[in-house]
Amino acid sequence: MIKYVTVENGKFKLVQGSEFLHPNILWIDLIDPTDEEKEQVEKSFGLELFTEQESEEIESSSKYSESEKEIGINLNFLRLEEDGYINEPVSFIIRDKILVTQREHEYKTFTDTYKKLRTTRPESGNDIFLALLETRIDFDADLIESVTDQITKISRGLIEDNDLERDILLKITALQESTIAIRENIVEKQRILSAILKSRFFPKDDYEMIRVMIKDVGSLLDHTSFNFERLEFLQNTFLGLVDMEQNRIIKIFTVVTVVFMPPTLIASMYGMNFRFMPELSQPWGYPFAIVLMFLSSALTLLFFKRKKWL
């Protein structure tokens, strides 16, 4: 599918189709395009779109390239799945002040940018690209805020409910993975913004906006570091509580074992098959053994309490 944005007399219009007849096209958005649609865009605007393999390259040189005629950028957009966040490549090409984007999925970032065009009134594809990047940085901030809320919820659960279920540790691990994915995504934007700041394709009027975005990205990176430290602290707290609970259980078993050791010793003594054991022939022998057993257990418990081991 192909969408493109045109401007005429200050009015922005979003059109769906592949007939690029309008002279004032600012943005061409390809969403899961067919080979025919890609070929038509390449022929109409004299450019070469990124292949799927090029979009997924992880080298820095593949993320940003600049020639005499155009800028090529590959970014990863986070998408929420059942197992967590996954990275999906999104490609950008800026040529003759026209922005060409290529993606496989719908993203709220693009929908929000469409809506902003009437108020931001961009003059070129460069401005639209910066608007997309700014919207995406805001989205990253929302992701970080969501992770922060989940961390706070887990922290309160540990404090108030003393919840030591296995699922808590799995949630902490999942949040760590999400934080790492978000951080990598933001670092990628930081590099792209630094490269754009040096580019001759962007006028000096945009530099202040780019610097502000770089500062925003820096603050988001600080926040991800803080979240990761909190998650590490929560993980250590959880493991510490588990150790304490295990020690408490072991302590209980140890006390029970020691308390029953004296009665066991007494019972063993009277179970020996010696011929001369005076108590065995006496009527008070059995009650005497029972009382002795209870007394030995009571004295052991009293000793533990005086030592403050209980």
C-alpha cells in the first residue's frame, strides 16, 4: 500500500494510491509494498529503495548514509508482542526535499504525525522526518514511563504482600529485557540525530530543534539507566527475601530436630536389651520415661529462647 502527502495553497492532503501526478508531494509512505509498487516509486522519483537485508543491517554505516543527492536512514521501531518488545526495521530516504518511508507494519507514530501536519505545517520532507523522529521520541518516553509504572507495582507488591512467587522474578527479568531493548532503540536515535546535525541537507534553522531532541534522548537514556538499576535492586531484594525465607524454614526444621533429640535419646536408652534396668520392673517406670522426655524437650526450648535463637 502507498500513501502520500501533498500540499497546495497551505493545505495538506493525504492520498492513497500510486499515481504520483501532483507536483507538490512532500511524503511518500510505503506500507508493506509489493514489488510493483516499489518499482513504480523508484522509477517515478529516481531513487533506489532499501532491500529487506539492507534495512536489517546492524552496522552503523548501514543506519545512516549520505550522498550528494540523498540521505538514507534505517531505524528500528519497537513493537509490542506477547513475548515482549521486538524491533522492526523502518527505512527513510530524503531526496529533493521529498521523504520516502518504507515499513512493514502500521505504527501509531505515523498516524500521529499525519494528524500533526496541519498544525506543524512542514515545508519539506526534511521537516516531516524530524516530526516523525520527535513523535517517536515521545513514544519512547511513554514506553519508559510504562516500564517505570510496572517496576513500582512490583516493588509495592514485594513490600506490602511479601510476594515471593516465581512469576515475580520472571516479570523482573522480562522488564530488564524490555529496558535493554528500549535503550538500544534510543541510542540508535541518538546516533542518527548526531549525524543529522552535521548534514548539509538540513538547514541551520532546524539545528535548535535537533539539539533539543538530542537533549531529550539523553534524558531518556538516563531514565533507562535508572530503571535498570531499580530492576537490579528489585532482583537482589527478591533473591534476598527468598534466602531469608529459606533460612527461616531451615531454622524451624533445625529447632524441631534438636527438640526431639533428647526424647529420642531417652527412648533409645530404654529400648536397649539389658537384663538389669530397674525402671522396667517398676509401676512408675513408664510415666517416669514420658515425663523425662517432655521435660528434656521443654528444657531444650527454654535454652533456645534464653539464647534468643527463637
